[in-house]
Amino acid sequence: MGKNKILCEIFSQIADALDFLGENPFKISAYRKASRVLEDYPTDVEEVYRGGGITALTSIPGIGAAMSKKIAEFLETGRMRKYEEVISQAPQDLLKLMDVQSIGPKTLKLAYDRLSVRSVQDFKRVLADGSLADLPGMGHKKVENIKDGLELYERMSERIPLGLAFPIVQETVREIEQLPQVKSISACGSFRRMKETVGDIDILCTGDGGDKIIDHFVHLPGITRILGAGETKGSVIFSDRYQMDLRVVPTGSYGAALQYFTGSKQHNIHLRTIAKGRGLKISEYGVFREEESVGGREEQDVYRVLGLRWIPPELREDLGEVEAAAADSLPQLIQSDDMKGDLHVHSRYSDGTVTLEELLDETRRRRYQYIAVCDHSRSAKYARGLEVETLMEKVENIRKLNEESKGAKLLAGTEVDILPNGSLDYPDEVLKELVFVIAAIHSWRKEEDVTHRILTAMESPLVHVIAHPTGRLISTRQAYQVDMDRVIEKAAQTETALEINAYYDRLDLSDTYVRRAKELGVKLAIGTDAHNIGQLWMIALGVGVARRGWCERPDVLNSWDYEQIIQWTRQKGQR
DNA sequence: GCCGTTTTCGGCCCGACTGTTTTCAGTCG
């Protein structure tokens, strides 16, 4: 997988550099597209190349003859001449500024040519001393906008984890939809697509009196800065951190606008290309044949006029969903309503704050059939991992509670540590007493490749799920070294499920791996990893990841009835 | 640089906004 990411980065840098150098825009977008394709490409390009050479590489969408040669060169020699050549003409440090609002390649090139600007530092200098403002085509307002952009960039350069945006969006939507003028409202953008992180938050609504709606919006509690407020668009910073935009559009184009602002950009480009071939034009105002509107009130209109099924937002990444919609073979995606339980929750026995009784109550309150109580195992001292004796006491308590409980059940489980040699932190006779065993790596040496540990753990028939398989934390920690291709293959072979850990900072497995796992028939188990009641809602984030991974009900254990889960885990134990 | 039941050459998504201009370039989503 590593090579895909590196090539993705290389092509992206080439694109930025070519942009800076004023190359043919279509060539630039070809590199951007190739970069994007590789970012999400499910197979290691190195594997593709070893298997079928340059010809095989050209079968990757967006990769043609020229780029295949460059990829091959890189794989063979570890270098790419085109990259080196282009990079030498465009200072990397400067190109970082392309991410800043109001700064683009032309501005940078201008500063480079006329003011010998070579670095971010140089750029800040010519910004401050007024020399940039004096250049032709520039001016004081432009420079002010760039200064604002730079300030915002430095404060908010990181994307926001979806789980942090979630409550903010819910609350804001609730506030706005209460206004009498508002007819329909929806979040859009990467939030609606349930991407694991979001850049800013986009909300769209339709109604009368846009200025009143916007005015209400920009004065909501928690807003710390108003960036703009007109009749159709308001833009604010919430809590000094989150940029949030609200747009008000006419009812007749609400669907088209919703589709448009939901993206992704690549998805929309694909749709527009199809539309064009049919003599149609799609914009955020609707779908048009010549000047005549042929749809746009409902989001479905946009897809319908192209002869496509409506595509769920989570799939809109131009990763095959348009083709699937055309062939009427879109997946029946799993939904939040399908969740019959949570498959990874901690209790007070280890490092959680909740009692078994409270968890059972919560199981009922959420209309679940079950919650799997998976506390840490004895080696996890930092998390108050359970000694065997305590674990057995917990199992007995769960048995009693379940006996008295109608409907809702707790699954007696553990999140057992996978030890450095791949063995498990409890002996088999202990694990046999448990209904649901998820195994996880919690400690590893720097640079250690943990693949063999996970593969070994999956060989145990007593392990049902591998929890947070890559160990990454979205905001703070890289994944450990692990060959996920082998893990997923082994999971298929041993019928071990892989977890979609739904805790907002994990979302591990991530969507790309989920999709690959699903394709190999691997089952997924969504668990919130909640340590208190207030974290159980995150199951919604896990469902989002599953949907982005094209999962249907049979793929996800949580959609199964209690009895089915029990039967499945037993079967695995008896192999 | 990519791509093809309209094309192997000539296209490549589209519109708005802003600021600088006097008809348009740059940037954004």
C-alpha cells in the first residue's frame, strides 16, 4: 500500500508544480486525477506492475501510457525523472501556499518572477512590506484577502474529524429548521458523504426571506466570527475552529443544489460529462436542455435525467458508483436502522464508567438486541485489564442479568490483547467461556511490523473479531506497520470478522479497507469502543464508514439478530 | 496527459465572485 500513497503524493506535487509553471491545465488535471485515483486504489500498484507490467498499469483509470512508464520507472529505480525535473523549477516550500484561500499558482508565480520569492517566509515579507500589492493585477484588497486566508490557514490547517462536526451540524440544523421561513434543510459536502474528516461544514436550505435566515444563522450561539452574510450565503467560524457555511436557494433548484454541494467534485464531474454527451447541462440551479429546465427540485431529478438510480451520498466519490447506478447494480447499503447492537463497549470492570445494569438498560433504550461488553485483558494494566477471576465474575453477572432480561442481552466479551508473539492474553479455556471475543494490538515497538501478530491471532478459532485493525488515530497517530492486504485475506480465509471501530478518532477500518474486505467476503463488526453512555451515538459514524465501504446488511454482523450472532461465533469456535 | 458505440485527434465540467480592470484573469467550490 505504501507505494500507492507515495505515488499519489508525487503526482500531486507534479500537478502543483506544473500549475505553478503555467502548463496546459488539462495536463495538470490529468496528474491531479491520477493522484486521486492512486490515493484510493485498492490494490498495490507494485503488485499490478509485477503481475502485468506497464500494460496492466494502463488499465487503472486515469493512468495512461505516459504515467504508466513513470510509475514503472519509479518502481524499478526509486526515482522519477519527470518529478525531479519539475520540482527543481518550483520551490516546494512556496507551493504549500496553494492550499491557502485566495492564493493560487498565478499569484505565486508572479511573486516568484517579479519579487524573487522562494519560500513562505519570502512570501510573508512581500505581503507585509506592500511590494506584492504594487504588482500589476494585484492591489490592496487582494492582499488583504490573502492575509486573511493565511491567518485562517494557519489556525485551521487540519481537517476536522467527522465525529466532532457531527453534534455541531445536528444542533445547527435543528436551530435553523425551526425558523418559520425554512422549508427544507440538509447538510451537504463531505459531511453528508460521511467522510472521516471534513474541511468545512456546508448546510443548504430553501425558504423565503434568505436574509432573515442568514441573519439568524450568523448569530447562533458559539459563533465567534462572521466571515460574510448576504441574502443567499452566510459564512461563519464556530468556536474559533470550524468554518460553517449556510446557503439559501430557491425551492425549484433545491435538489440540484443539494446534489451539487454534496459532491464529491470528481463525482459531479463524472455526471456532468455524461450529461454533456446527452445534450444536457447540469448546474447547481438544475438540469437544462438548451435553456429549458428539465429538473432540479428534487435531488433524484439530477440522476433520473441521466438514466441513473439515485446514488447515496456516501458512495459519491467516483469510485465506480456512477457505473453501478447505470447498470442498476448499486448496493443496498446498510442503514442505522439496521443496527441491532453495538459490538464493542467497555464497562466499569475495566476502564469504562458504566455498570452492566446501565448497559443493559441502554440496550433497551436504543432498541438494540445486544451490546457486547468487551473489557480489556489482564496485560492492559493501563486500562485496568481484568484478571481471569474478575472476568469470570463478570461472565457470571452477565449470565444472571440476561436470564432476567426479556429481549435485550449483553454479550459476555473481551477485548483481548494480542501479545508480542501473537498469542492471546487469556488461555483458551478462559476465552471459551466468552460469547464474543475481539482481539487487538495495544502496544508495539516503534517500527515493528505487527502483521504476523494479527495473522497468528486470527488463526485462533476463539477470536471472532480483530479490533481497530490498523491502530491509527485520526488526529494524532499513524497506523502501525501492518500489511492490510494479508490481514484481509487471512480474515477471509479464517472467517474472522474485522472491526469498524466507530470511535470518532479511530474509524478503523477505514472506508477503503472496508470495501476491499467486503469484496473478499469478510464480515465487519461495528463497535463504538464506548467507555461511557455518551459515546454510544458514534455507531452512526461506523455505519457511515460501512456505507462508504459499500456494505450491505449481510456484510455487517450488527444487522444480525442475537441468535444469528451467537450461532456464528459458535461455528467459528468449532472449526 | 487521458480518452474514445459520436472521436486515435481534439476535446477535456461549470458557474459565480472578486478585484482589477475597461473587457478580463484568478480563484473557488
